[in-house]
Amino acid sequence: MSTTAAFALVSLRQHLAARGVVIARLVFYATILLVFSRLWAAVGPRAGLLPAQFLWYLAITELVTLSAPFVSSYIEEDVRRGDVAARLARPVSYLGTRIAEGLGEMAARFLGLVTMGFLVAWLFAGGLPPHPLSILAAVPLAFLSACLHVVVQGAVGLSAFWLHEATPLHWVVQKLLFVFGGLLFPLDIYPDWLRTIAMWTPFSAMVYGPARLVFGFDGALFAATLLRLLGWGAAIGLFVWWLNRRALRALEVDGG
């Protein structure tokens, strides 16, 4: 087992053992689905979508966003406390370790949330989507999206090496994810100009892409979403690698 995988596994076990936190997150997730299912009961028919369809859509979008921990806050805290230099002394990549730990925490969250989301959506929607296969297709894409979200959080966290505070940028990214990702409402109901902009961002692939499948399974759509996620994953991964090198140089210039 590689060192990175070992860090991820340890993080997974630690967060699975934190039962109180797990239960609180599951209750929060169920509450979100219940509240917005009632809202969509009034708005949904105007958009040509059934409330049950929206509930399954929301279950997937929230699954992606709630599964990913705020790795940026962990990196920001390391920078503030000066722990980065001590971590850099280890024979492993600092950023790689933080992302691995984030992926382990994400996997722990995902396991609980996907189970709760399925049960709540099934109960409140009165059954499965018209094409049950769509759920089986959406879940692995949602997992891949949550992994990408962790990497994005890593990039946001690295901004603390220059700004000394990553929180403002974190909230900007969250709002972009909210709007361009179609977190609460499908991009289908957006104005054409806004939908076009959203589709050119990674956020639509991360959130709208997997959730869109619950409206009807489409093999071509699944393949296109997978390719978009892999493409954006490669691009963002390369950007994070470059940003990490710049951050380490900045740390050396500032004297660690």
C-alpha cells in the first residue's frame, strides 16, 4: 500500500468512528431534502419537472457537496499555526497528504450520505425514478465529482500561502458551485446565456452532470459526463501541482 493510500485509509477509519458527527450530518442531509422537496412541489411543475424527479436530483447534488470536507480550512490552519514547515520535514508530500486525508474523510461521509439519501428520496418521492438504472449511473459519477471537489479545496487552501486566509476564496468557490453547478435547481431552467456560461465551468460537470441522469438514463450523457469529469480532473490536478510548487517556493522565500 502506498503512503498516500495509507493516509486516506486512516482518515476513513477515523471519520467512520466519529458516530456523533456522522449522525448529525445525516440528519442535516435528510432535513435539506425534506425542506426543498416541499419548495419544489410548488415550483417544479412550472419547470415541467415532477417533485419526485427534483428530489432525486437534489439528493445527488447535495451528496456531492456534503461529502467533500473543507480541506482548504485544514491547510489554512496549518499556515496560520506554522505547522506547514514541520509537515514538510516528513518524507511525504504535504499537499498529497492533506488531499489523501480529505479523500478518506470524503469516502466516510459518502458512504453514510448515499445510504441516507437513497432512503429519504425513496420515501418522500414515493418510489424510484422512472429509470432506476439512472441512480446506479449517477452514484459513481457523484463519487468521482466529490473526489474532484476535494482537489479543488486543496487548490483553494494553497491560496493561504499568499493571502494567509483561504476562507474568502473558499466562499467564492462555494457560490460558483451553487450557481454554475445547479446545486438547487437544474441548469435546464436557467436562461440560455447563464446555462451556456455554466456549462463551460467545471462546476456543472461536478454537480449538474451526475444529478442530470436521474431525469432519464442516457448512455451517451453518462459517457460525456465521465469524460468531462476526467478532463477537468486532469486540468485541475495539473493546476494544483503547479500551484503547490509555487507555494513551496513562496514558503522558502519567506523563511518557512
